[in-house]
Amino acid sequence: MTMLHQSMPDSHWAATAVAAPDIRPLDETVQADVAIVGAGVTGLSTAIHLAEQGVRAVVLEAQEPGFGGSGRNNGQIIPTLSRLDPANLTSAYGEETGTALARMVGGSAELVFDLIRRYQIRCDGVQKGWIQPAHRPGRMAAVEKRVAQWRALGAEVDLLDAGQTERALGTGFWHGAMVAPTGGHVNPLSLARELARAAIGLGVRIHGASPVTAIDRAGGGWRLATPQGSVTADRVVLATNAYTDGLWPGLRRSIVPVLNFQMVTEPLPARLRDSVLPSDMACSDTRGDLYFFRWTADNRLVSGCTLVRSANADSRARERVRERIRRVFPQAGDPAIARNWSGHLAMTADFRPHFHELAPGVVGAVGYNGRGMALGTAVGRELARQAIGARPRDLALPFTAVKPLPFHDLVSRFARLYMLHLRRLDRTG
Ligand SMILES: Cc1cc2nc3c(=O)[nH]c(=O)nc-3n(C[C@H](O)[C@H](O)[C@H](O)COP(=O)(O)OP(=O)(O)OC[C@H]3O[C@@H](n4cnc5c(N)ncnc54)[C@H](O)[C@@H]3O)c2cc1C
């Protein structure tokens, strides 16, 4: 079974995060009510919400908490899906289920910051809002519709005109925006490590360097094997997203992993924070080939990009992001990039996150399409409710069958070409 990466990338988060919790590989046979595979935000949130209800959970992680997307991302805490609005969800799943899913998404950023407050999580969390500015004047109609849909669900979102957007972001580059005030940004690796600490404090066992190599039926439940031990549990939650391997037949082939670069600038003069993103919101615009920026606690800008070609990727990614910063925030000068790292996004063909009941007592959540920090946290809470016995109709998760993509290897190899299509769309409307 292969993992996409074997060691933690040399990221800004790895350089500045709180220390990793002291966890060991599983080297015995243990029993649990629920076994969770993957210690990213989804698995850890599931574990916390189970433990809060007195349910015994064990988390098995192939590497260490935050090793996957959860420790590598931009740290934007966003209460929306990447390409879909509430109306897309109701047309996909029907009024009741689609609305329940949309409400869960709309409340997801608040859930993250609520956990941060409740468990005194140290992750440089800033809840000053998430902003999605329109990159062309014609895109404002879609932004207005989006705002109206979220407001109809009772979500607290604002619509900014071009002048208000310029004041919030310190640039006239965009044409208006949607703001979700419950959003914000964090050091994502610190968040993952601190969620692990909180879970351990509630009695959850977490084992790192413990890849699950097989899941088999055992009695009325399941047995999960790792190289040196095993867990038997009534229920299993697979929370492996883009880092899904061949553990469960077909699951890996139902998503397309897409490499995305993240990078930080050298520290910038503190005075620039008054003119570059002065609102300190997390910002990702309406492009398909997203422009996104945020500040760190130590005055660096964090951004990133996806490339179509892999040749000279490191230098080309750095130059692409520098060029964006020069264009969007000319007042920042031309800051050098201090670190560049990467991670895989889990894309789905329908852009929806996928929730699966894989077998009686085994569930999985994959396909967050690059927006899983708040979403995964909220999904974890629902998966915990499901494991405790909530009725399917009381859950916000529409469970669907796993659909492996035809020609998956080929599709994965050429997925980045899709970026060319997105860039073409970005030039219209
Ligand atoms: C570069 C990048 C930037 C992003 N930016 C943002 C952003 O700003 N905001 C946002 O909301 N989202 C963002 N995302 C998406 C977000 O990071 C993910 O959606 C989210 O972290 C998924 O969390 P997860 O817990 O489901 O999975 P992950 O965090 O990927 O965790 C899965 C874990 O499962 C483990 N695993 C896999 N197989 C096994 C096995 N057999 N046994 C044991 N363990 C196993 C892996 O080691 C991994 O640690 C970004 C993603 C990337 C890659």
C-alpha cells in the first residue's frame, strides 16, 4: 500500500506549530467502540465528539496527526463549499437533505472556532471573517445570488460593494465580495496537533506510525490490522480524504488527488498590515484557478497555486505567486518566498463531498475539493452522531454509493490539465 508522501513537508506550519503530542505506534490488540482511520481534522473531530459522549474511540494514523491535508493547507476556515451553493445541494439531494447539509456547512467555521475556544487550542486562530471577492465585475451577480441563498438559510453573511471590498483588502483589484464573518484563519498543523491533544485529554487513544493495512469482519464488528497491532471495534470511520490508499476497495479511485503548492513570504514590515489585507480576513476569490491570501502571526503572506506542468515546479510556483502578489498588492513590493511546500487536494467529478456507508458499521468521508478544514470538522461531528446511533434522516450527511472513476490512473495523471479549462472560464463572465 503506498502513501503519497512519507515525511512531513518542510512547511511554514511545521516550522512554527506547537509541539506534536507524544504518541506511539499501536503495538498490541485493543478494543474500542469506534476505530477511526486518519488523524486529520475529520478523524480528530469525530474522536472528540465521540469522547464527549463517553464513547471509546481509537484513532489510527499512518504517519502523525496533521500529516495529510490538515497540516499542509492555507489554514483558511471557510463555511462554504468550493464550487457549490446551497441551491446546488438542494437540487442534488432534495430540499430536506440538501438544506441540512448546507446548514451544516454554513455553521462549520463557527464550530471550528468554538472548539478552539472550548479546548483552549493554541493555533494562532483569527476569527475576523472569510472574504470571497469577485475577480470580474460580471461575477458580482453570482456573488449576490450566493449571499441571498446563504441568508435565506439564516447564515450570517455580508455583501460588500467595490469600495468596501477595497477597504477590507487594501487593493482595488477586485469588484465586490461576499464575507462570512464566522470564517478566519489558523496555523492548520497546530490546529491538528491541538485537536489530537484535546482528544487524548478526553480519553481517546491515538496511534501514529500505524497505517491500517486491512479491515476485516470480526464477530459482529470489525478488526483493523496495523503492522504491529490490531483494533477490534463495533464501528469504523475512514477519514483519509486525499491520502486515501487501497485500504477499502474502490475508495481511492472515487477521488482525484491534485497537487497544490503553498508558500510563505519572508516576514514583511508590520506597518504593511495596515494596507495589505487590513481586515486580516482570509481571502480566496471567485476564480477557478484561485487567488488566495492571508497573513500569518509573524507578518508573512501565505498563498499558493496549482500548476499544469510539473517541470521546474518549485521555481515556477514561486514565480507565479510572486507575480500575483506584485499585481494584487503592489504596496508589498516584491517579497521573497521563504518556503514552498505542497499537498494533495481530493477532487470529485461532481465537486460534492462524498459520504459513504461502505458496509454495516463502516463509514467514510472523502472529496472535500480543497475546502475541508471547517467542512471536515463539521463532518466529524456528524459521523460521531451517526456512530452513536442518530437516524439517517436526522443527519446532515447524504450517504451515497462509492463510484470509482473510470480510467482513474489516467484521469489522475492529467487532472491538472483541467486547470487550463478553469483559467479559460476565469477570463469570462
Ligand atoms: C495545499 C492545500 C491547501 C488547502 N487549503 C485549504 C484551506 O485553506 N482551507 C480549507 O478549508 N481546506 C484547504 N485544503 C483542504 C483541506 O486541507 C482538507 O480538505 C482537509 O485537511 C481534509 O482533512 P481530513 O482530516 O479529511 O484528511 P487529511 O488531513 O488529509 O488526513 C487524512 C489522514 O489519513 C491518514 N491515512 C491515510 N490512509 C491511512 C491508513 N491506511 N491508515 C492510517 N492512516 C491513514 C493520512 O496519513 C492522513 O494524515 C487544502 C488542502 C491542501 C492540500
